[in-house]
Amino acid sequence: MTKQVFTPHARRQVAFGLTVMAAMIAQAYAQTSSQDLQTVQVTGFRSSLISSAKDKKESLGFQDSINAEDLGKFPDKNIAESLSRIPGVQVSRDVTGEGMNIQIRGLGSSFTKILLNNSQIAVASSGPIDGQNSNREVDLDLLPTDLFTKLTVSKSPTADMLEGGAAGVVNLRSARPFDKEGTNVATSFTGTRAKIADKTGGRGSVLASKTFGDTFGILGGISFSHQEARTVGFETVGWTNPNLSATQNTASTRNNTGGGNWTIPATVPANAGNGLVPGTVIDQAFLLAHNPGLTIQQIDNAILPRLARTMDYYGTRDKISAIVSTEYRPSKELHFYLDTMYSKKDDDMKRIAYTWAVRNNAAIPLNMTVDRSDCANGCVVTGGTYANARNFIEYGPRRDKVDLFGINPGMEWQLTPTLKLDAQANFNRSRFSHEAPTVMPITAENGGNTITYTMDGGVPGVVSSLDLNNPASYVWAGGRLNIQNELRETRTKGFHTDLTWGDKAFNLKGGLAYDDINRRIRAQDNSGAWQAAVCGNNPSVFLLGPNGGPTCDGASTPGASAAALYPGYGTGYTAGATTPLTYGGSLVPAAKLQSYIVAGPHGMPVIDWDRFRKDANYDAYNSSAPYTASSSTGASSGYIGERTTGAYLEASGDTKVLGYGVRYNGGVRYVRTRQSVGSYNSLTDPRNANLTQNGSKYPNVDQWVYQETNYSNVLPSATAALTLRSDIVARAAVSRTMTRVDPNALRPGINFSGVSADVGSVGNSGLKPYISDNIDLGLDWYTGREGYVSLTAFQKKVDGFTVNENITTPFSALAAFGVTYGSLTPLQQAAINSRGGPDAATVVLTRPRNADGTLRIRGLEVGWVQPLDKLLPWRGFGFNETVTFINQKASGEGSNGFVALGVPKRTNNVGVYYENHGYMARLSHTFSKGSQVASGNQNGIPNAALYSDDYKQLDFSSNVDLEKVLDRDGWPTITFDIVNLNNGSRRTYFQFPNATFSKYSPGRTYSVGIRKTF
């Protein structure tokens, strides 16, 4: 295997950076060292930069911070956006454009440990709407910047830091009364307008504190936000090609690229449209004749969107947060504090999609064009006409609620001049609810619908021959309804204590830690029952059939949906029940469906939800929704509890070596984890085993299955900082860090992939955590006031990634997971019997295991903050830039299967600012290079992975301090901001750059505000 450190281009970038750094250091030695960070008094944004530069210089390890400009005055409107200004930190955004999560140095959000006031925190929310998290991540949009004073990112750990962040540790410090002594009140209110939503919202905050001498202080604050949000976009839920039959492609390479999620019919159906004659055989000759210029391989392998849908996501997003903090200092040696926080978010949104349904349908391709002649490994359809097509509306009110409550008492006690005791306890609880019904009327089967499709590499053009704005174009037959909810809860509690002996020259520090964190996810689904009542003839007894449920029928007599609901349909009885089937009629019959389809606020049809909700009896079916194994967010029901006990010992000091100042720290942390992992199984009641007597009339049996495991880790670390001169610091660090495994991979529940119960998947509670061995080398030059230049090279070698293995086990062994013969469906029982019965039958299970492979991540971080007062005739200008280059390579077992996803090779954040005479303006530009965001084998196509495009966002912020400008005491500060000034969009693509997977465009947001400090 060839050893690769960086690509040639990356090596040139590194060499250039080192050359620039060397030149600057040489220049620094040639200058006098009379610069002093404190020589010029500045306030506002530059004051924040000065504080950050000072913290960075005084830190021992590789640490960066963002500081508040004043009480209640953070320099950014979002915590994630603030952290993105730190080298090596990348922000992940929701489809609305708002920053939600962060990742550090090429590892995902779950590899970053987020602390609130130096204690564990877990937020129960599910992440952005186009993804889902497992609650090791923390959605930072729940926490308002107004209530915080400092954010600190530590990229090289010390032994006293809580374990769990293989990439880094972020500590969010909320405001405390002694941050600013005396009586202080800070108020702000900002009106916001999202241009694309064309509606106005607002946010505001009040933060007040008072200290009573040097002894006692109290602070309280509240922040609120009401935002009118809207994002428009395009989604495909993957791409696919046709599953050609042997007569439609006679070559040996038929269906060789995988996929095949739609089937071209064998003959032209009635009323297929576009002049096709019903009954005409659709074979290879037909396809070649109707798609002139293409080979059968191109027709076979060319991919189309599985669901080509334009998306509109709009509504209101409300947040409210409050903090109360007290400090008590009975003496100079003793300090008590109590921090509490409550935060709540309520998103009341509507998600509407207008979709051409390719998957699972029977479109007929005509006059197709593709983007390349060689289609052996796939190609992209660039145009064509598709007869016998179907479109549907996907209307989904979405209500997401999340809250967070935390309490954090602590104390610091200087027992003697050389002995200090710190102790801290913490508790936080977070709850999340996700309510997402969906109503999906569809165009009629064999309705003569023809799609004209064009694709130029952007968003595909999809034009129907029907008037899709006309309610009469839609029917129930083939449509669907869903009730899919999700409930989450996380709880953390812990206690930490540290004892330090010594002074600045040399000290020993040791401590103990106990943390208990648990996360539970529950999913609810009542789609089948609601659908049967609304559009499936409303049978008096609901029985879920072997195919998983019906589609809508809507007729007044039993139809296709009844056959799916009732295994015994056609005999007049419910699979052997003793009374005939009865039907009450659909709550929303087909004849009345169109009356519920109305014009929407943005020119497209929507469902009249208030009326439909009442007439469809939604609230009753929603409140009675049973629990199930998975939810609409993609998360699986499950539980994970982790109790950890840790102990550490470290030595630190500050000394001289050859005349140079040296600060150092070395230590080791030991942590033992006791893990309980649970999976939710919704099993068929054993009384339903006899089809001839009971059918499926008994509800499922809800059962949680748990497995316990224990493991321990030893995490050493060492850091040194060498002061080459008063303004130049060199640093080096080595460490071992860890992150525990994704809970979804740990859960022990079994999912069968078919009705034969012969193949399934199972989690592995014995998976070991990810372990990262880290090296950091850096050099900083502090040029005066807020200015500095920083260069850091780093390497991470990560073990613990997983591969899937197949294990064959007797069916009887599945009892340990709660799966028994009596818990299977009748069809599964019959399949087990055909293989010799439950004592002889075997099952092949796929489960993850730790691979004997390593992921190596190497990178270079450059940070530069530079005031330009000495270079320009106008004082107050400056710029800041951060650049991060990352190269990753996997080796060993599984090296083709794991990479750190969503990791751009280059990110940078550049800003230009002016602040003087009461005026401040700042222009910030964020860039992220495109990267792979999901692994291969997407939609059954082995070579298909997902990738993101380059992303750029330009933001503008400004304020005018009227007190200074007008020289009038007590006047407020006026602010004006623009977010996403360049109208940036997020785009991903499927396998090929011209195959758009998704694109979201949140547009610009304008803000005007007022701030006053008393």
C-alpha cells in the first residue's frame, strides 16, 4: 500500500503556509516587541476579538474561544455560526439555512462533546428535517447567544476534560452575575423578515444582573424569538433506473448496475396517453423504436429521480429561553454558584411536495436522451417523455416541539494557598415530540398523464400533460395517508470533583467523575387504521394484511384496499371470523376528495387541513397511535443508558528551559462505561397465530429488549507550550480520545427483511467505542491587540469503525431478543414450518462489528486576525480569516466502506470589519468545499454515493451606537443585518454531478434591531 500524506496540491498549500509563517516570524524578530494588547481601548466587536486573542495566547493547549462583547451582546446571532469562525470547525445547517450542529476536524457532529457550563448536556431533538441524529449530537439552535458570554473549543484534550469527544470538546458558558459587577440591564429587540417568506418575525431579550458588594450576585435573563420561515427546494429521495424484463433487454448485461425501482409494463395499458395503442407489446424492439438513437444498455442503465418533487417548507418557528444564575462568595477563598436554564422551541411548519412518482410505477419512456454514450456504469437521463405517469401531492403539517431544562450547582474552595477543591453537580432533561401526518392524493392510474422531462444539471424540469393545479386531477385510488409521530427524552445527571495541589510553577490535579445519561426514542404509527377509515371504506374491524397495509380506495363498496386489509377478503369473512365483513363508508369518500384540495398561499394546491382534520377524525386516530419500531424521521425506537465513572491525575507547570518559558501538562484519564441498550419490538399477539379463528384482530405486543455491556478506556494526554518570544508561542500535544458508538448500531432488536423470517438485521451491543490517537503541532504569532496569525498541523488515527457481517443462527436462539415462534405473523410461521419448524430452522442475521481498519485524518489549520490601523489612514478596519485543509485515508479491513462523511477538503471563513466612532460593519463569507455525504450502494446501485456541492454564504452585520455618534447619554444602538446576502443554496447530487439529489434555497433574511444597556 502506498503511503500518502497529502496530495501534491495539498503539499504545495502546506509549503506555502509554512513559508508565509516563517516570513512573518522573521519579520516579528526584526520588529520591536513593544506591542501591547492593552494599549488601545476599544469596545464592541473588536473588544470581543481582543478577548479571544488573549484567551488563545494564555491557553496551554490548542484552544479557541468566542467572547461576548458585553452583557447580553454576543457578536453572532447563532452559536453554531459563531463557532464556525474557529479554524477546524464546520457548521451543519438545516434546510432553512440556520446552523444547527458543528463538527471538528473532519469527524461528524457525534464526535464532538458539547458541555453546558462544563457539564454534560443532551438535547432530544432529531436534527435537520433532511436527516436525523441519534442524540449524541446537540442541536445548538435551541440555545440563544444572548444568554451566553463565552464559547470555548478545545481541540487537544487534557486529562481533566470529560471524555466522549474524539474530535474536540466545546464548553458553552452562560452569563453569571459577577461577569459584570454592579447593576446591569441589557435589552434588545430585532424585527426580521425572510424575503422568500415575505413575512415579518422578531426576536428579543432582556438580561439583568445585580451584585451586592463582593458577596452575592443574581442574574436573570429571557430570550424569545418568533420567526416566519420558508424554504423552497427540490428532492428526489434517490435516483433509479428501470427493472427491464428479459424481453425488454435480451443482453446478458440486463440490470447490471443495480437499482430497478420502477417497471416498464409488458404491454401498453389502457389510456396510457401520448397516442400509445393499448395492448401493444413493450419489448426491446418497442423501446429502441420509441427512443431513437439510444442503445438498450442506455435505456436500461440511465437513471431518473425516484420521486421528482418540488418542496415548499413554511411556517412559524418559536423559541423561548430563560436563565437564572446566582453566585455567593462568603470569603475570597470560597465561591458557590448555581446556574439554571430552560429553553423551548416550537416549530409549526407545513411541508408540501409536488411529486412525479417514478418508483413503484409503470411509466413508459419515449424519446429519451442521455448524457453519455458509454452507459455501462450508468448515465443520466437528460430528457424524454414518459407516458402512463402518475403525480401526487404530499401535504404534511409538521409540528416539532423540544425543551431543555438544566440545573448546575457548584463550588470552588481555596483550602490553603496551595490546595484547591472544586465540586460540581448537574442535571438536565430534554423532551422532543414530532407530529407529522401526511395526506397524499394522486392522479388516476391509466389517466392519460404524460410527463415531459428535462435535466440540464440543475433542478429537473417536470411538466405534466394534466393541470396539476386542478383538484379534479386527483383521486384516492393509489393514494395514501400517514400518521407518524416520534417521542424522545434524554436525561443526564452527574457529579464531578477536582483537587489541585501546588502553584503555577508546579501542581498536581486529580479528580473523580460520575455521569449517568440515557436516551429513549419512541415511534408511533397509526397510518393503516386512519387510512382504512378515511379512504378505505371504513371497515368496522381493522386487520392489517400481510403486505403491510392498504392504499386508498375511497369507493362505497369493498375494493382493493379491503383485500389488503382482510386476508380472507373474497369469502365474505375476516379470514375465518364468524361474522360477515361490514363497511361504514369512507370518512372522506372519493367523490368529495377534490373539495378538500384548495389553492395554497404560494400558488400551488394544498389540503384544507382544518376541515380535513375534523372530517377525517385525525385527532382520535393520532391520540390512539400505537408504538412501532421506526419513525418518519428515519430513527429507530430504542433506549441507551450509559453510566460512567472516571478518575484522572495530571501534572502541570510553568518553567524555563534554555531561557524560554515552557508551560506543560501531562496526565491520564481512566473511565469505565456501563451500558444498557434497549430495542423496541412490536410483535404480533400469539393469539393471532390461528388465522381461521382470530385473523389479526388482537393488537401487537409491545416489548422492550435490553442488553448490558461494560468496557473501560485509558486516555493519556500531554501538552506543552513554548514561549519563543513575548508574542510567539509554539505548541505540541499528543492525546488519545474516544467517542461512544452510534446508539442505532447498538440496539439489540431484530428486523426481518421479508415475510419468510429467514433474513434480518440485528444490532450489536458489544461494539467498542471509536478511539482516536492525536498529534497537534502549532505556532502562533500575536501581532498586537486582536491580531494574531496561527498555524496548526494535526493528525488523527481513528479505530473502531464498523463493517457488517452475516451470522447464521438457529431460530430458537432469537428468544434472547424477544422473538419467538408465537410472536411471528402467520405467514412467517408458515415459512418457519417449511424449513423444519422453530427448532430446526435457521436465520441469517446481518450485524455490525468493529473492523480491523483505521481512518487517518491529517489537516492544516490557518487563522489570521489582523487590524489594519497601521496600514490605512482610517482607523478601525481589519480582517479575519480561517482556513482548514483536510485529507483522509482509510486502511485495513473495511477501508472501502468507511470514510468520515460530510468532510470537505477545504473550508474557510473570511471577514472584513470596520469599527470606530460608534459605527460597526462586518462582512463575513463562509466557504465549504463539496464532499461525500453518504456511502455507496444508494437505492441498490453499488456505485452510487451522495455528494454535496461547494457551499458559499455571505452575511452582513452592522450597528450604529447613537450614544457615541450623537454624543447623547442614554441613547440606544441600532442594528441592521442581512443573512445569506448571496442567496446561497445547499445542493447534493447522486453519483453523477448532474444528477441533483436535493437542493434547498432559504433566501435572504433581513433584520433591523435596537439595543439598550442600562
